[in-house]
Amino acid sequence: MMRQPGAARDRFLLVAAAVLPLAAGLGLAAFGRPEAAHLAFILGTLPVLAVLLFDIARSLREGRFGLDILAALSMATALGFGEPLAGNVVALMYAGGQQLERFAEGRARREMTALAARAPRTAIRREGEALNEVPVEAVAPGDVLLVRHADTVPADGIVRGGAAVLDLSSINGEAQPVRVRAGEEAPSGAINAGGAFEMDVVRPAGESTYAAIVRLVEAAAASRAPMARLADRYGLVFLLVSLALAIGAALVAGDPRRALAVLVVATPCPLILAVPVALMAGLSRTAKRGVLVKNGGALEKLARVGALVIDKTGTLTHGRAGLAEIRAAEGFPADEVLRLAASLDQASSHVVASALVDAAQARGLALSPPRAVEEDGGVGISGMVGRRQVVVGGSGFVVARSAGDPAPLRAGLPPASAIVAVAVDGRLAGIIALADTIREDASQMLAALRAGGVRHICLASGDRSEAVAALGGSLGLDAWAGELSPQDKVACVQAARRQAGERSGRSGAVMMVGDGVNDAPALAAADVGVAMGARGAAASAEVADVVLLVDRLDRLAEAMAIARRALAVARQSVFWGIGLSLAGMLAAAFGYLEPVEGALLQEAIDVVVILNAMRVLVPGRGEGAA
């Protein structure tokens, strides 16, 4: 059926306009009033037929074609042949079928529409000593907001004061609340699962994490998949077959009622019902698992993924420097080297300095305030920590200001390590190795993707080649390349497409996973581009077909399984629905079904088809629980 706009009240009135005259007509017929019953059946058909004709005309003006033309033909033919009861039954089946279809699609969209429904409308803003409730559109960067218990965070902001406990399930599907410390970012759309807290807004509500997710959801809900458009083309063939069979049956039997019986069995067509319901259910299921697929076309491609090109930083690794090893010179305890370096680095905003401070705090080391600090931006820093002169930075920076050679301490360190040298009171105290460590679950995530049908995995990174090779070899990937430009990553996508075809003997879709601006061209070149997180680079999220809202690659394997099942169920519903409809049409053509019986049979077929399409909402093999 074509999807008609309008409120639920209007749809209910359309059903009432068909069912009330039908009930009255049946009652009049039972009391021996056939003429009055005849008129009641006509009155139950005409309003629905008028609405249907209006909608058909509007759809044709918009360039859309639907099999509701068959429903209009069957109602008009029933009235013309003096079979108003059949026309009234078809009208009721049509109006009731629309209600059923909308219920099914509403159920299928539930997880997606729930995201938009939870979007906050107002925020509590601190203005001096007062707290005022303002529209969320009025929130601007720099505002201080109060987020009460159970409130939805209205905009992205930095937590101030104490820690906040946030439920992020509406954003990434994770059920366990997380603790966000003061100074860390609270994303919009999260629900405050703890006590009230204040936050400093960092970007307007319209540009926030949750607003971006809602926009993507709305675009996905409005999209039409290639399979749905293909169903429209099949619908034209079905219309011609139905008309030919109806006319042929009437001519051969010499009975125009045969044509009417055939038409009512063909009204409406499961081809139009099954595909949108199954695909929308698939989009909703992936959204529930934290994988936001932008449109039905991307869902279809996701079902055919055979090769994966993946960036390194933030995907297979944590995407931030972490302490790998401390090698202290003679006379310096390792923890003391870290404590002095971290104490001095409290005065620096460099990302490596933050990593050293975090590592020292994680070990419970007591940091001292630095004095007389001098920093050479991006190279090194020097100053006093207590009574000791400390120098921290690159090897060249530290060697120029102290005695000692760090080269012996570097021996045997992994090639991917970043080295920070530390000197104390003019002597080399040691080196600290930092590395973007491999995610603990990287191997399991890749294994899940391979089990889900990915035959070729290539690591494509802009990092140093030796670091990329070490990671690719340790994870057992099929190919890897480092020091790549954005254009080089596009070439990797094209090479992966060829590799997937050679391995399988047929072409397979290529999926690219990345999170940086430099990944945007490759994401656009891939059949399925996946951006890591809605708060990743705007360019990559914009061109990607899929946004991974939860920091877990194995959810992509689940999304692939959901996509394959959605398409399989859609095709199954179409084949069975069309098969049953054709069988009913043949039975009607040979005189085994009366028009009213045919209408009731077709409605039963529609119900079965829609219920089968809704099976996609139930987790299947390879999918996580809802």
C-alpha cells in the first residue's frame, strides 16, 4: 500500500466510514431490507474510494506509483457491477490494512523515533543566582546549565564541580551508566542517572551530539532503499498481470464478476507492504545496537560486505597515548622518574604531558606543584619540582640540557613507541615510553567481523609504516600499509574491492571504518563508510553511510547480520505474498472464489506478510539482544 500522511484520528475516521455502513447494511439485509442494505454498502464504499483516488492522483503527480490503483479499480468495478457488498468489504480491508501497515511500521521505527522523542525541549540555565527554564534553542556556548536527576542533557558540555553519573543507552546502546568526572564532557542526549550537576555548554544544542544523531535518524526514516524502489517496478508488472488475468477470466467465462473477484484478490499487494516494514525494522534494530545506518540503501549494502579497510588510531587502538614502559637510569627509581616528569608536565597543555599526568595519577603518585617553568612548545619543558631541576621532552631537547645518553635505554623498545626523556639535576634520569596501545578486544572484534562474512581485512593508516606493520602482523590481518595520504586510503579501498572479488569469485561490498578528517575521502569511496562515533570528525560523519555510536567494532558484525536477515525476510515475504496472491487470483478466475471471499482472503495474506516482515524486530542468530 502507499503510505498516506494524516493523523491517527483521520485514519480511524476512514475505517469508521467503511465499517459502520457495512454493519448497518448487514443488519438491514438480515431484516429483509435489501434495497436499504444496498444503499448502505454504497455509502460505505464511496468515502474510502474518494480518499483513495485523491491520494493516487497526488502520488502520480509526485512521480510515485502504487498498487492502490488495484484497490480503486476493484471498488469502482464492484459498484459498477452491482456488487456494493464486495466494494464495501474491499473499502474496509483497504482502510483497515492501512491501519495495520502503519502499526507495523510504527513498531519497526520505534527505536529510531524514540531517539527523536527523547530530545530535550528546555534547559535549566543559571543566570546569576537565579535558575531559569529556557528553550533548548536559546542555549549557547558558555552558558551554565543545571541537569537534574532523570533529566536529559540538553547540549554538549563540560561537567563542573563533582562527578556526574550518566545513562548513555539512548546514544550508544550501552546499558551500564558511566561516571563522568569534573572537566570531562557530558554528551547531549545522555540521561542523568545520579544527582543533579552543573555543566558548561561547549556548543549550541543544534550542533550537539544528540541533535546530529536525531538528524541522521530522521534522514534514515525518510529514505527509500533500492529494494523498495525495485518493488515499485515489480508492482507495475503485477498490475499488468492482474488486469490481464481479470479481463481474460471475464471473457473466457462470459461473467464480468470473475474480473471483480480477481481484482479484489489482487488488492492490495504484499510486494509493497513487506519491503518497507522489513527494512525499517532492520534500521531500528541496528539503531538499538548502537549502529546508526543512515538509509535503507546502506542497509542493503551492509548485508553484502566482503572486505574491510580500517584505520588504526581510535579503531584498533585506543586513540590516545598511554604509558607503555619506564626505563630508569642507575640511581633513579622508576616511579620517581614518572612522578617528577608528571609534576612538571602539570604546567603543559601538550597531549603527551596529559598522558604522563594521567599515568602518575593512576599509580597513586603524589604530584608536586612546579615552579619557574619554561616550555619550548612541542619540544620540551623545564622547571623546578620541589628542590630538583627537572627537564622533560624529546631526546635531543633533554640531552642538550643534561649529561647522559638515552640511546642504551631505548634498545628493544617497540617501533611504535613515543619516547619522553627525563633529566633531574643535570643528569639523565630515564626515559618513558608511550604508545597508542592495542584495544584489548581488537582480536575478538576482528574475529566477529570475519565470522560475519568479511573475507579480507586491510589496515590503512597515516602512522609510521613500521608501527602499522607491527600491529597488522600481530592481529593477523590480510594486508596493511602505513604513512598513507587520504588519496592513498582511497586506493586501498579500491584494492580491497578487487581482493574481495578474487577471493569469493564475485564482487562484494567494501566497508571502510575511520574517524578522522583524513578518512573522509576513503569513507566516501567505500560501498559502506563507517564513522567511529557521532562526536568524531564532522567531515567523516557527514560522508559516512553508518555512524557507530558505541566504541565497539563487533557491533558492526551484528549490524551485518541484522541487515542480511532484514533483506532475507523482505524477499521471503514478497515471494510468499505474491505466490499466495497469484494462487488466489487463479482460484477467482476459475470461479472458486466469490468477490467478497477474495477480499477477505487477500486481507489475510496481507496480515501474514506484515507479521512475517516484523520478525526482523526479534533478535536472530549473530545479533545481540534487544
